Amino acid sequence: MNKKNIVVLFFFLSFFLFPLNVFSYSDTASSTVVMDMNSRRVLYAKNKDEKRLIASITKIMTAVVAIENKNLDDVVTIGEEVLPMYGSNIYIEVGEKMTLRDLLYGLLLRSGNDAAVAIANYVGGSEENFVKMMNDKALSLGMKNTVFKNSHGLDEDTQNYSTAYDMALLSSYANTLMEYCEISSSKKWNVSTNVKSYIWNNRNKLLTLYDYASGGKTGYTPKAGRTLVTTANKNSLNLTIVTLNDDNMYETHESLYEYIFSKYENILLVDKNNFRVDDFFYKDDIYVNNSFSYPLTEKEKKLVKTVIDIYKIDNYKDNDKVGEVSVVLNGEELYKDNIYVSYSFRDNNVSLFNKLIDFFKDLFGL
């Protein structure tokens, strides 16, 4: 065997004996966004600002508006607004009484269009007013390319448009609400009313297909195609994925989660519980009010910089601002916060006499 053949054989054996951990992904959606929910950083995107019909992932906003405006233990009497509803329903009846919380389970787990209009009429007083509340909330979240026309997502008469990016913003916000997280992560829910009993299983199959999945919402109409919003948590990364018009949506989500989890790590860059600066002037008296974490690749870890600027103030008072801390990556400022000084952080060896001197200095402006 010549030298060239030996080299080829070595690399061939190395490939099988020591395989590389290479993660690939599959994305068959028309529009996609992977977002870190804590920082709102977009970690992957395809046609993220392209406006598309969104179908029943509309109901994420329906749930948010309901949670923020009414008591979920309120009992709702179902009205005739449910009669025209078609498609995906939970089949509630006129005159039936159900808590708003249970209606939200029917909304998010079973994608009940009848649940959506019942919620809209109870919370907003009418579907029209509730839709206005939805659009107002969208604007407040920075969803600049979103227009809601109904509470359910059916698009025969009125159509809801958004983008993968806007829906990722909405998902990130919704997951700051404890009630939303509890409902969207539930695989099953049992309900009994004055009329009948229900057993609802979550239509979001990713909750059972993928170990790290933590919630989300499915959607479908013939015009919109299959839409999906999911969330997943792993190694301190909290991600949400939005895909619009994707027949292979679960495969897309799982492969993208694995790819992003392998590529990024959530790094604590400012720690409010362990904030130290080598500065003789203030010694250990300085502090910050907030911590800051950010998802970074291995390469970015070497490029990110934490910049601290301390001002020297001779006659400083308790909790005075004495500087700023910022985090910069590739010339872009990711984060900025104030630095303060506090007497309460001083060394326990500071004598009562010195504390009294400081008190009278402050009192008389010395």
C-alpha cells in the first residue's frame, strides 16, 4: 500500500471512528424565524418580514388580550355568536356556562373558533371592539406588519395578516404571562360545565415529539397553509420558532431547534449579584440593578466586550449614579445600564464614627 492510499484510509477510518457532531437543519416554510425570547435576538430567519395569512396562530393574541383584561375565573355564558362558527370548534352551546380559563384551554389546545368569538364578546363586549384591542396590543409590542380582522384566524370573509418576525415577538411576550405558559404547555385538559363534559388533547404534536418543547399554537386554513408557533427550552436558552405555510412544520421546528441549540449558548454578561470593578475610589460600594444574558456562538464569545465607565464623584450620596456598563458585539451596543454607589454595600469594618461623619457631611453639604 503506497503512502497516498494510507492517508486516504486514515481519513476514512477517522470519519467512522470519530464522527463529527455536525447539526444540519431542514426548513420548508415560506417564512421562518427563530428568536431568543429573553433578548428578542433573531438567531435564524427566512423571509421574516413577508406578510402572510396566519390562520389560527391568531389565537395567541386572543389569549393575551383575554388574560390581561379579565379574571380567568369569571364564568362566561355562551351567546349566539358561536352559531356561525365553522372549522375547528370545541362545540360549546348557546346558554352553556364555562369559565374564561376553560375557554382559553379550548382556544389554545383545540383551536376552537367558537371559543374565540365567545372570549372576544365577553372580554371586548363585541368582536369589533375586541379586534381593536388586539391591534392596539400588536402596536404596543412593535408588531408593525400585523393587522387583525378577527379573533379566530378564519380567512374567508376577514383576513389576519402578520409576519414570522411579528409573531415571534408576540410569542416571546405571551410567554412572559404565567397563565399563557400553563395553558399552552398542557397536553390535556378536562372540563365540566352545566351542559356536558369535555376532554381536550393539545393539537401541538411537538409537545410529544420533541423533549424540549414547552408550548405553542398550531394553525391551518387552505389559503394560509399550515402555520405553527412553538417554544422550547434547553441549556438556559428559551427559544420560539414561527413558520408560515409549511407542510413539514414539525420536522422544520425540531431540526431548527437542534441546530440553534448546538450553535448558541446563553452567556451571563452582566451579573447583578456578582458585579465587581477594580476601582480604588469606590472600592466594593458600586452595584447594578439588573443582570444581562445574551445568546452567543463560540466565535462571538471571543468578540463580545463589556465596557465599564466610572465617574469620580467626591461628595456622592447613597444610590447616586456613578457610571454606566455596556455590552458591545462587533461595534453594536447590545445592552446599557447605570452603575450606582451604595453605603449599604460597604465593608462591615467601617466604623460607626465614620458613618456619622458621612451623615453630617451630607446633612450640611460639606
